[in-house]
Amino acid sequence: MTTGDISKRKAAEAAIAEVTNGMLVGLGTGSTAAFAISGLGRRIAEEGLRIKAAGTSLATETAARAVGIPFLAFDDLASVDLCIDGADEIDPLFRAIKGGGGAMLREKVVASAATRMICIVDASKPVETLARPLPIEVLPFARSYVAGAVRSLGGEPIVRPGPSDQDNLLMDCDFGPIADPACLARALDAVPGLLGHGLFLSEIDALYIGDRSGVERRERHQKP
């Protein structure tokens, strides 16, 4: 296991301590969320933890069922008690880029439906300014139009191989350092055919950061 994996596991183990009996938990997608899923499966087996879960991708559902987590279809749910997910980058204002695993559209739905959203990361993910390529999900019919709109906003889109879980296109859009994430999010939200993007600006309530020495927890004290 790499140093990064050890740090992710530490953050995940600390975060899942917030899960208590009777909760309905939204489970994220990606390598960090996978540690939370395995940890919850272990708590169910060893402690008799009684929870139900919904997930943000088909891969998450498969992983959760494999470790014995009772799983519900999110289609039938209006809310969840707690959502646990990772991030690709996160700044001091808890604004994050997510979607490296391609599930940002479902992740945003589940995070928005959560009473509390926890983000778990290793120490490489906190940054001063968001700058990594931004994932977006695109209606295939609108591929060229959306790519042109992204370029007009200063980004350079690259289409990923393979579809999303919704059979849509995924693009990674390099805007360089994002000076005003809220302004960019509004502009992207206004593009017809652009179904979702990986800017998470207000969803995250708490951040668990794992490193070699342990885990730091930060709380958002006020929603923007």
C-alpha cells in the first residue's frame, strides 16, 4: 500500500466513525471512498452496525454489496443522513473539484441530498487554488457545441474514452488556475447539453485530511 493509500485509509476510518445505527449513508466513488466502504463493511461484520446505503456509481454499488452493506436505489430516495466521498482538489473555502472517477453528476445529487457531507482526502489534495482539469458530463448530441462553449470560457476539453454510468460523454476541461470558481460554475450551468460539472462549491460540510502522522478534521462553520 502506498503512502497516499495509507493516508486515505486513515481519513476514511476517521470519517466513518460518524456513522451510527439507523443512518442512511450516501457512498461516493473513487479510491478514497473505497476505503470508507470497506471500513463500513467491517463495522457491520464486527460491531453489528445497522445502516443502509445508496451510492453514486455502479462500481460503488458493487463494492458495497460485496462487503455486506444493505443497498438501496437512490431513485427512490429524497435525502440521506450522511454522504462520504473524496475529492481531487479542495481549497481553504471547502470548494472542491470532483469527478476523477467519472461520477460527478451522481455525486453532486447525493451530496446535495445529504444532511451532512463529509469529504475525505490525503494530504496532497488541499490546495490554495483549484487548478486541475475539471470533469464535465455531456449529452452526446451536444458534444461539439459544449466543447466550443468550454473553449469560449477559456478551457480546453478532452473527451475521455468510455461513457458515464448514464451513457453520456465525459470531458476533462483544463482551465488552468480557477480564480473564481463560482463564476465558472454559473457559466457552465448555463450551457445547454452540459449535464453536470465537478465544481462542488457549497456541498461539503466537513473535511478529513489523512497523512503519515494522523488525521486532521476541519469543519465548515457557515454555508456560503
